[in-house]
Amino acid sequence: MEFAIDGTVKIAETERYDVVIVGAGLAGLYTALNIDESLSCCILAKEGLDISNSWLAQGGIAAAISNDDTPVLHLEDTLIAGAGLCDEAAVRVLVDEGPGDIAALVSRGVPFDLDEFGDLEITREGGHRRNRILHAGGDATGRETVKALAPIVAGLPNVTISERTCFFDVICGADGSVAGLVARKNDEYFRLITTRKIVFATGGIGQVYGASTNPSVATGDGLAAAVRAGARLRNIEFIQFHPTGLWSPQPEDREFLISEAVRGEGGLLKNNAGVRFMEGAHELAELAPRDIVARAIIDELARSGQDHVFVDITSKSEEFLRHRFPTIYNECLRRGIDISREPIPVAPVQHYLMGGVETDLNARASIPGLYACGEVAYTGVHGANRLASNSMLECLVFGRRAAEDICASARAGERAPLAGARLPALPVRPRTGGDFRAMRKRVQKLMSEYGFVMRSRAGLEYALAEVRAVYVSLRGTYDESNEYLETLNISTVAKEILEAALARPESIGSHYIES
């Protein structure tokens, strides 16, 4: 095992829990909601509960709940989008069990939008051949779901939520299984938590790239810690670049997403001359899988010499757009764009990781006692290209399954008294005087240029050599700051992505190698 910390770290506080969940987005909250109240559970949130990919999710949650839809049809659409690399058994679990988890959300008070008859309103997004997307608050599904679940979880007698807590490392015992973890509270003091069950729900890796829809906390912390602990990763070369990030002439801290649902409601992709370019590119045109749309946009930009294209939804009324897409409508209006009267400038942007920590159907990772769910996990559901709105459903289904497996192991007698976790004897590394901000920017620039929608072997090899140099420099030194940890994690994940991309020479799904 390797560690981000070194031998100078002093533990100021020790605690014990039956389960520790790292991450407080939808996957983490729903896992905690399904943990038996006889088990003590701690949720570590890097910031507040309102800062996560889940909170920002616009589009919705996919589930086969309408009369003209079935789990089999949902399965087929998911397999097609995944370009032959989905684990069919995992997809069957997702589509078969997903409707039950949607019913659980409804019973918990998640305010899904209703149609004029008072039934759940169901729409369509790219890659789906049936209407099966549920949404809340128009285009604020993630926010409304987290807002509904967070107070319920916070009120559970067995759950402790620790906000502004940065996770560093997993500790394993002599038998190789989970024994605890190291975290840091409020950027001040280190905590050692003894536990036999850790659930990674740490979300995405957006900060590995220069432009992403992910929040600033998405620095790949779970993935990097998994690498240090020796857990298996799988398919992390598959990065989903959302075709329609809101283009801005000025760099943004986080790219604003123009949801796929806009195209699902009739939005058309057009070039700067006002001509549609998806007709003939795919039978589903604007509703083709995201990797196909993203490449078509990149090709169009290369042909035209422009830096953005447009989504035109002016066929819909202002009243409809204000109601269906209030978040998008208001953000665009804030930037001087009236989407009811003018097209929206867009360009592809990093959005989602399809691979991750390899897990089985019960969300168990290769290290005994370690689980992963949500974007940090490779469950096998997404394959080479995620089908729109399957991600939130994946959080629910496999978060619940992780909880059920943990509870089952407790009932089977795996609750013997916990020995206190101990830090191993770690070497003291030299203190660094490195410019972490510059290192981060260097990695992000390399990934945005060479690990983006279109890749080449020469570009990947060049980027890997450069990223490895940053990684080696960081591994050879130490700094107690969270900024050091995040830069180390970003370089670790970038290195793993580039190595995985080079190990897959053929183009498939979102991994596209130019000849």
C-alpha cells in the first residue's frame, strides 16, 4: 500500500463506526438511508451537502415505469449505448430493480414533476427509444432529490454527517481487509477512524480536465485512494464528454451544462450558419448517444474553424422553457441569452467517468470491506458510453445493494469487537516547495489537449510522460495541505486514465483514437 500522508502526521482524534461512507451525494445518502439503524454510520462530506455532482444533475433519472416501456427495452438501449462493453448482468440488475428505487424516492417525498393529470411526467433523452426520464424542479432533479433525502438521513439516529472533512487514505489490516481510514476535519486536524466497512461514493474526476461540468471538489479522491490501497480499477479510459456545455468567451470555474433534455424536447444542433449537422450523422440525429454527438460537434468545429455550435430550442414558447428548464433558462438569461428567441452556444466538455473502482453486483471492490457506488465505481452498467440519466439510477440501485450487503454481513456475525486501526510506520518525505496550482494547471492542460474527445497514440504518450513527471515529483515529497492532496490525486487519476487509454488501441464508444 501507498499513502498520501507521511510519517509526520499526528492523529488528533480517533473514532469508531460500523460503516463509513465517503461522499454525501445521492449515492452516499441513499446508501446511508438503507443501512440498518443498529449499525453506526458516518458520512464524510468534503464540503457541504449542496456541493456534489448529484446536486448539479439536471436531466433526470431513467427508469422503465411507463405503460409502453419495459426493463427489457431499457436494457437494450443501455447495451447499445455501451458499445458492447456493458456487463449485461449489471444492467439487468439496474433496469429490473430501478423502478422499485424510484418508488422509494416517491415515498420519501422527492418532488418529481407531474403532468396535467397528476401522474409522473416522463420525458426522453438521447439514446432512449421510449420516454423514461423522470425529473424534478424542471431541470434540477439532482438538487431536489438531495434536498429531499439529506434531512431524512441527517435525522437517522445511527448516522453522523461530518461536513468539510477531506478524506486521505484507506488503512488495511494484516489480512488485507479494511481496518479504517485517515481524514482531516476543517483543514485543521487529522482523524483516524476505525471501521471494517468503507463505501466510496466520492463522485467524479472533473478537475483532472481544464473544463468540466463537475464542481471543484471532484478531484478523483476515491479513485486515487483506491490506487494507493491496491484496489482494482477498470475502464477508466472511458470519459464522457457532454456534447453541450454552455460555451463562454471567458473561462469558467465550472462549465454550465445544457442538459440533454433540451434536445429531448426538440432542441436542434446547428452550426454558425444555422444549418443542422446531425441529420445523416446518426439515425437518432440530435438524440444519438453522447459520444457520437460530441465527435460530430468536434468535426463541425474543425470544418468551420469556430469554437462553438448552437442548440436551437426557439421552437418552444418562453412559458414552456421557463417551466421545463428554469435553471437553464435563468442562467442563460443571466448571461444575456434569451433561449426562447436565440440559439444557445455550446461545445463539448468533460462530464462523467464511465469506469472506476471495479465492483461486483453488490458494489464490493477487490479489497475486502471496501465498497464503491456512483460515479467512482465501475459497476459494468455504462460500458464504453453512458446512456443519458442512467447515472442517478446507478447511484440508487448499487448504493442500496452495498447497504444490503453490509447489513447481511453484520447479521452473519461480522460484528466482532473492532480493534483500533493503526497507522503503519511511514517514511518521512522531504517537504516540497512546489507550486501546486501550476502543477494542477499543467495536468489539466495536457488532459484537455490529449485525453479529450479525439485522441492519438502520440498525443497520449506525450501527455503520459509529462503527467508522470508531475506525479513522481509529488510522490517524492509531502505537504500537509489539502491542495497538495488534491494535486496528487489529480495527477494519479490522470496517469491511470492515460495508461488505460494507451492499453486500448482500438476506438470504441467514448474512447476514440484518430488514425
